[in-house]
Amino acid sequence: MAKVKIKKGDKVQVLAGAYKGKQGQVLVIYPDKNRAIVEGVNIVKKHKKPSAENPQGSIIEKEASIHISNIALLDPQSGKPTRVSYKIDGEKKVRVATKSGEVI
């Protein structure tokens, strides 16, 4: 299992698949499965059974997970996709955008 360098709340861009080029914010990370849910990406239709609060039943649209390898963090300086490296800054270990060298 590889270390996940993307965190919840990060702005990312999709690199591959039907949503290639689309940008969004990371809502949830599943590090054990190497997957993430990105806002507005990989929308699926979910059929809900009729229940007491929803007697009619319905079809809802929600985001499904996408593999970590298919998303890249956006550089805070240029807004383009970048890889993530780490740097020791005093006592803290911080994430750094590889393209610009800026701390994330």
C-alpha cells in the first residue's frame, strides 16, 4: 500500500478517464483502498427503495470513488497539476508542490 499524498480538502484535477481535465475538491480519502471521492467527478445514479420518509422511492446522483493514481494535486501558485514531495521545515514535515517548490 503506497502512501497517499493527497488529503481531504485539496483541490485536484482528474488525469484519466471520462472526467479527464475536470477539477474539484477532495471530499473523502480511503487510503486502504487507494481511492478518493472528488466533488462533481464520477457521478453515478443510485436507486433508492421506497421508505417511510420517501414513499415514492427515487433515483439520486452521487459521487463515486476514483483511484488516487488518476488525480493530481493542483499547484497553489500556477493552478496546474503537480506531484507532491516532502520537506523538513524546522520541526515540521511539510508537503511541497514539485513544480513550483511552494509549501502546500
